[in-house]
Amino acid sequence: MDKIKVKDWFAFVAPRFLALTLVLGLVIRIILIFHPLTVVDWGLADWVKIFGLGFLNDLAFTGIALIPAFIFYSFLTDDRYRKPFLWIFWGALMLLTLYVVFCNDITDEYGGPLPRIVNAVLILLAACLTVKTFVPAVRKKWRTAAIWTVMMLYACCAITIAFSEVVFWSEFGVRFNFIAVDYLVYTNEVIGNIVESYPIFWMILAMLLVAGGICWWMVKGKDIRDSGIASWKQWGISLAVLAAWCAIGYGWLHYGYRNFGGKNMYATQIQENGCWDFLEAFASNELDYRQFYAMIPEGEAASLQQRLCGQDENGIQSVKDSLPALKKNVVLITVESLSADFLTRYGSADGITPNLDTLLGKSLVFDNLFATGNRTVRGLEAVTLCIPPSSGESLVKRPDCSGFFPTGQVFRDNGYRRVFIYGGDSYFDNMGTFFGSCGYDIWDKKAYDKDSIAFANIWGTSDEDSYREAMGLFDRSHAEGTPFFAHIMTISNHRPYTYPEGRIEYDGNPMSRRAAVKYTDWAIGHFLAEASLKPWFPETVFVITADHCASSAGKTSLPLECYHIPALIYSPGFIEPAVVDKVCSQIDLIPTLLSLMHFSYEAPFYGRNVLDPDFRERAFMATYQDLGYYTKDVLTVLSPVRRVQQFRIRRHDGWEYDEIPLEGGREEDILREAQALYQRANLAY
């Protein structure tokens, strides 16, 4: 029997994929309802919402999911092989592929396998288009293979997501949220865990067989070899239908269906669409603290917060100094990825930080200071807001990042000019929006003197360029008689580890992390040497620390050595060289400086003056979901699903740490401190 020829591919596949997703959505909800973790305690209205709203949610999201398929469909025509469009398109793709493979692009920020995946996909696309360009005879068979590949990808994704949602529910009792986003950030660890936990080969084989069977069923009795765009009129109709579908679906998913949520969390979660929840979590960067973390009574939490942070009942620190404020200029340098163990003092034998090693002997040094996170935005959040890290993404990257009380506000109240200096584009990681909303002037790469830039790569200018620009700003502020508070964020110690030639000698790969550290150290030394010749130097305090360590991988989720960073305050004639060995946090750095300068202020800071005799030694550190509190040689880790772990910390071999799970009961007082501080900070912001 002759097969029915399919002329329009999208009109053929869209309703079939919709049917598949609706069926899978129904199956997932039934499985979750009967899951042992689910507490079924709801009425008839909730049952209607689960299946009625669930159906509408899946229907709405499917339109959005079909956008890539429509883009693919738009190229299923021989028009793309007509000259000169073919050569323009082929040339543009080749240039993009060469740039991404041999230069560096934004995916390098995340490391791991992502850059390699992007490279592989672009190389594959470029190779495919090249073959079809120069060997026209293969185009028809190639199109048939491409159609089958796209259909298989959609079927495989639908099946994989359905399976993943059930597994995710088994662990967390919710549909996808920011934890799932977190798993994508730690791709290597997650893939390794999956390989070790499941028979991955047989699972992939089963998925391919099921997906293949679904696709075969879809095309049974149909001939799709010549399927493409029936006509441009049909393409326009499909575009209009999909656009309306997506617009209505987005409005419903973003604004509508949650108005019908009930009191039972399980029923509310089951009715949702997990993929949409994932996208919303990715956009909002939040992890609901009340839902996922162990809580204590609010009154007890507030009382502990006030005692531990020196705050009043409104959460305000009122710092009064008997001496008048010393309005010295302040330059805060947060160095990209500068682990403590790069420095000789903390165990390095490489000699790659001679300037910082020398500077430590002339400064107030904090030997046991720990970063609050493992991303730049965490460090910026800590030194700017002086609060513990938030669950989910840093406050810096969240859409609504205004309304905070930053350290810059204290300087503003004392007549300072405040500026954030960054050699890249400040839109990255939302830095420009965050610091702008905090009242800082933004001085990023766009404002730099382009004729004077010594070196730039994909991320921005070299460190010495930022220091040169900063020097010019400082000169102008000094000439105007205005004290300045400048926050400089460096770049050079970042992949791809490139910098100006002729600055350092390095016996090894010049594009390595350690070579970049040596250049970063050189740039700091060069900057301070030039600054020492300026008239404003005697009245300037330099604070140098890291945003985070170079690596966060360890035996546990929060390995202390991967949060240990250098920190110093340098001001000849003002700051006496000394070593502070108290355990402290990034959030304490600026409050300590303000105390040294005799500033009086009122602020909602959690950070405190480390030099105060009553300072309670503790440090905060976090991933996206694990929140750590380190005090009295005990590390407490708060995790989603109200999980709590405690470890006894033993330091050895200089600056290495063993984390030994506590046995025989918890340190309850420490646990409640951790819960109180994180609970109050997260709910307040």
C-alpha cells in the first residue's frame, strides 16, 4: 500500500508531539500521586486542579517547547541553497565556528563540559552544511535523516524529562526548581553521580528504543522523505498559530494558573509543569527558604540574630565611635579566583606571588578568612552587603536587586565618591545593575580610554588597564577634594588566562592558571608602586582580597580549603602590620575597616569588626543549595529537604582540613545559630 506523502512537516509533527507531552504529563501526575513521598490530603477541588490545570499547563508549555522545531522547519526548503544566500550563510557559520573553537566565548565562564559541547555542536553543523553545499546529491537523504534526528531528539527529551521529574520528586518532593538549575552548573559531578548510581547504558538504550518506537508510530503509513514547507503561506499560518499559542501559554504560565493554587503543597506541585518551573527558577535564581530548609521559631531566630550580630530588634547595627572619622580614601580590590594556597604564606612553593608575599609583611593580614561562595557574584555580595549568602543564586544576579543597604552607603553618608571599576562589560552577572542600584558610579570597559588599553580578551581588559583607569579617576577625585571609595574587580586570573606580553617570566604554559596568577600579582605590585608616587597615596587604604577560590571541588560539598582566601588591609603609616588568626568571613572585612577608620553608622550588616575582643569567630560559605556555618571547629551544613549535617574540623599540614561527620549527637547550640542567621538573612532579603 502506498504511503501518504507528508508535505508540511511542522503541521504534521506539532500535534503529535503535543499528544505525546499531554500523555506523559498525565502519566507523571499519576505516578507522583501514588509516590510514597506524597501526602494525599486534599479535596475534590484539588483533584480537579491537578488534572485540569495540569492539562492546561502542559498544553501551554508545549507551544514554547516547539519553537526550536519551528526554526528547524523554517530551513526545510531548497531556498537556502540558492546563491548568494548559501555562501553568506555558509561563510557566517564557518566564521562563528572558527571564532568559538580557536578564541574564547561566554561559555568558558562555566568551564566543565559546556565549552566542549558548544564547540562540538558548531563543528558538526559547519561540517554538515559544508557537505550539503559542495555535494548537492546528498541533500534529500540528509534532510530525511535530519527530520528523523529532530523527531528522535524531541521524543528522547520528553521521555528523559519525565523520568527525571520522578527521580527529582523522589529526592526533594517537588517539581523542578533552582536545585535542578544547580545540577546543571555542576555538570561533571552530576553526570558522575548518575553513572555511579544507575545502569546508564541500559537506560539510554531503553530510552532510544522507546523514542524510536514512538517516532515510528508517528510516521507509520506516512512518507516524510520530501516533507518540508508546503508553501510560504502555510509557513505563515504555522507561525501565526505558534506565536499566538506561545503568547497565551506564556501569559497563563507566568501570570495565571498559580492564582488557583491550594493549601496542599503536594497538590499544587503536581499540577505544575516541571519544565516551566525549571525555566522560571533559572530566571528568578531563587530557592524558597521556607519550603526547603529546617526552620526554628521566628522569635528565637530573631533573638539569636540580634545577639550574634550586635543588632537591635529592627535588625540594625548601631556602631558608635568616640573618635572622629578618618576620611581616608579606600580602594577595595577583589581579585578573580585567588585561592590562598597560591601564596607562599599558605603553602605554595611556586613563587608566583612575590608582590603579595611582600605585601603581607606590611599589612594587617587575616589568616583565617573564608569566602562565602565559589562564584564572583557571591564575593561581591559579601563585601558589599555584609550578609550571609542566600539560598539559590546570589542577590547580585536576581532580577530585583535594588533596595539594599551597601557598604557604599556608609561612605556616601560621609561625603565619598563611590565607583565600581571593572574591565569587562558590567552587564555580565548583573553587576552594573546591582552596583548602579546601590548608588555606585559604574566605570567599565565601555568607559575606558580605548587608545590606552594594553590588552583585552573576550572577558575584557587586563588588570593593569583597570588600575590605570582607576588611577585617573583617583587623580580627578583628589583634585576636586572629594574622598573616594573604589571597588575594583579584576579579570586577568580567569580563563582563557591571557595577558600582555613582556610583563612576567613563567617557566611553563603561559596560558595557564598559575601564569595568570603571576601576572595578576605583577599588576597589583605595579599598581601600588605607581600609586605610591601620587599625592593621595598617604591618605589611602588598600583592601585586597579574592572574590572566591580557583576551585570548589573537594571530598565534601563545602571543602574548607576551597573557601580559604587571602585578605589584607594595607596603608603605610596608618595600618600597623599584624596578623589576625581569628576565623572570619568576607562579610567582616569592611566592618573591620570602618572600625579602623572610626566610622559611626547604622546598617543592617551581619558582618562585624574582627578586631573587637568580643568578636565571635565564625565563617559562612555556600554553594547554590548547601549553606555552611563554621565555628568552634564544627562545620554545620543546611541543605534542601530540611537536611542538616555537622562535621568536626581538623586542620593539618598547614592549611588542609579534614571534615569528619559528627557522631553521638549534634552540636545543638551551633546548629540553632546557623539556622537563625541563615533563616533571618534569607527571609529578610
